[in-house]
Amino acid sequence: MVKHVLPWPILMTIGHSTRSIEEFVNLLNSNGVHLLVDVRTIPRSRHNPQFNRDSLPKSLEASGIAYTHLKDLGGLRKPKRDSMNTGWRNSSFRGFADYMQTPEFEAARRRNYCNWRKQELARSCAPKPFPGAAIAP
């Protein structure tokens, strides 16, 4: 079998959902991920404490995966009163769309891009990605 090598690293996405930490780490390892960028605004899970910011980095480090938290790429944004993103009925989505148009978001995106260019990384959030997304079994 011929393995195709791309001239750039692959950016993947993974949600922790209700996975065990072992399943989560195995998915990252089996996809060659060396860095997990946590984009949750609040990196905690009431129901899955293995994904809290005080425990997740330790579990990843034990498997040779680096961790960084980039909350500036995360959600929980309120929409602007003069939002141009009125196509979003859900105010949380509209708020994030508004935030994506700010200099703060652009700076965070650029920082993430710099990480991405250096190595394979996965961007993590809470929900399990949709079927067919990278790393979503």
C-alpha cells in the first residue's frame, strides 16, 4: 500500500463526548496527532472529569501528546446588537459568527495556524463531531 505524504500537516477535529480517556488518546495516537489544541472556552466537563484542564494534559503527556488551551477560538459568545449574521436563528451560533469577525478571533486563528504548520494537531471541543469528520469513528 502506498502512503501519500501531503506537503502540509493535517488539521483534525475531535470531540470528547462521553468517550473514555483511553479511547480518546487511542484515537489521537492512531491518527498521528502530536498536539491537542483545546478550544473550549471553559475546559471542564461536569460529567466527564477526565477531560478537565487539570487532568487532560497529564493523560495526553503520558502518551506523548502535547496540550495547549486556546480559549480565544472557543464559543460561548453573545451576539452583537447590530449583528450582520441574522441568518443564524440560534443566538449562540450568531454570537460566535459575530466573534469570528473580530481581530481577537483572527489573532487566535493565526496562533493556531502557526501550531498547525509545525505538526499534526487535533482541535478539541466537547461534542462528538458529525459522522465523516476527521477522527470521528
